[in-house]
Amino acid sequence: MHLRRNFIHSEHPNIKQLFPLVTKSLTKAMTALSNGDSNYTASSLELYAQDVFSRVAEIDNAFKNMRITIEYLRKTAYRDSSYNFSEHHAFHIENFLLRLTSVVDRSYLLAGSTMGLENNKIEKIGGNSKVSKELLSFSPKSYSILKNMEKEIDPLRAPRNKVAHQSGFSSKKISVLQTIENAELESISVKQITDLISYDEIKDVVIDESIEQYEKVLLTIDNLVKELIDSLSFVYVDLLKST
């Protein structure tokens, strides 16, 4: 079963109600640009709406790219490529792992912007801790949702960090595929392996395991982002009512 598209978070009702303010801010910016001006004046609420909307758009973009990655992880062959299947598959897993953790970081930024925290305080190292501290009293439910996100991706942090800081993704099964793929070049006998299970059968196992693991966590995090936006909705409503 192919991964269904769950949510477009920028179309969430609590975000869509910010569109008029975002449009006003962007119109002012484009008008200034067309007049040759580098600066423009927008209200604090317009800037707030633009910040929040931008955070959600960044999250949507990460999800879009991860869904594209899932499509590639389903492939059994990469024709017209000079690289082996195992190299492509490992590459797309690395891409997925890096983007998955970025969704959690961007969700912290969304929470921070929702509270009106300054970008230069939440975008630097330690920004997530700053957001957590403020959010704990501001919205305990939102704080809990972010912690649930971290818990969900925790099993994938070790391979993600390895990809980010040490080396590429690897696993025992992918290593077996690499051995078979490089057998002719390296003059390594793999008959003992292929007599037990064929190369194509190993590929199928690798693909199935990847899809099962990554599709599941993607859907879970997608739902948690929706819950986060739900939990922060009262902030938007209160601000809009005050204008």
C-alpha cells in the first residue's frame, strides 16, 4: 500500500486564517521592491503571521521531500544510472533521516514563533531548549506533543547522527547487497550467499523493511504536527480577535 498524503499543514484552518495578514505583508514587500526600496513597513501582527506561516510551510516542504524519498525507496532498480541499487537505496535513507529530524526542529521553531520569541534566540544552538522552557508554562499540551515527537524519532537518532557526522548509512543487508554488486569487480565469490537467497530476494527484503519502518514514523510525526497546530490554535484566535 502506497503512502497516502495525510495533511497539508499550511491549509489547517488555524493557519489559513492567517492568509490575509500574510498577503498584506507580502504585498507591501513586493510593492517596495517594485519601487526600488529595500525596506517596507508591516504591522507587528502581519510580521507575526508571516513568521508562523513560513514555519508551517517549511514543515510541509520537509514532508513533501520525505514522501518523494519514500517513492524512491520503493524502487527495485535505478535504470540509466552508473550507481548500484544499494548506493541509491542508502542515499535515499540518508536523505529521509536528515529531513525527519529537521521536522522536529522546525516544529520547535513553529512553537517558538507562535509564542512571539525572537528568531535569533530560537534558531541558534540551544534554541529548542529555550522554546521548551517557555512552552512548558505557555502550553503544557504543546510541550508534551513536542516531547512525543522526539520520543518517536529517538530510535533513528543514532543512524541519523552517523550519517550527519561520521559516514553514510549502512546495514547488514545492504552490505550483503554491496558485496554481491561488487563481486565481479572485487573478485569475491558470493555463490554461498546466493545459493541461500537470491540478490533480488535480498533487495525485496531491504525495500520492505525500509518502507515499513520509515512510512510508519512519517505518518506518526505528520499526525503529531497536526496535533501541535491544534494545540497552539488559541494563540492565533486571540491575536486575530484583538485586531
